[in-house]
Amino acid sequence: MEWIYFSSIMLGLLIRIGIPLVITLILIWVVRRLDQRWRDDGAGVVVRAKNTGCWNIKGCAEKDRAKCSAHANQDIPCWQHFRSDDGTLRSGCIGCDVFRQAPVPALT
């Protein structure tokens, strides 16, 4: 008779702990897949905007322009040039007036 009480307590604990744990693991799996899908969809996306030449707005000296890799590649705006591989912008770009005043490009 004691084993019935013990097994019912163990079954109750399994249900009480096991079901939320399984649901949590399934949700983690779904969110990770969704995040990976969004990363794959956005990989390699470069928003084309008119390059206003941040060196003109900031008044960079000619010697600084020669060292700047964004000045060497004027096809894309400077903040697009300095993006990391995962698509995030440098913290300095987010607060920059050149980035903040840039026109928002339309998605095609």
C-alpha cells in the first residue's frame, strides 16, 4: 500500500515538473529556429541609400580620409560599411548625425 502513495507522489512530481519543463524546452527550440530563420533572411541584406559622404558632413581632414575605409568604398553609406558580420551597427554609428539624418530607404 505504501508503494501506491510513493508512486502517486512521484507521478505528481513528474507531472508538476516534467510538463512545464518539456513545454519550456519546446518553446526554446521554436524561438531559436525562428531567430535563425530571421538571421538567414536578413543575411547579406544591404540597404542602398544615397551616400552623402560623412567625411564632408564631419569635416574630416584629407589625411584622415585616406585612412578611412568608408571613404575608399563610396558605393555604400559609411554605417553600412562598418556593420559587423552579424548585421549590427557599431555603437558610434547609431548616435552619429550622419546616420540619424540619413533618409530612410524604401524596401523594394
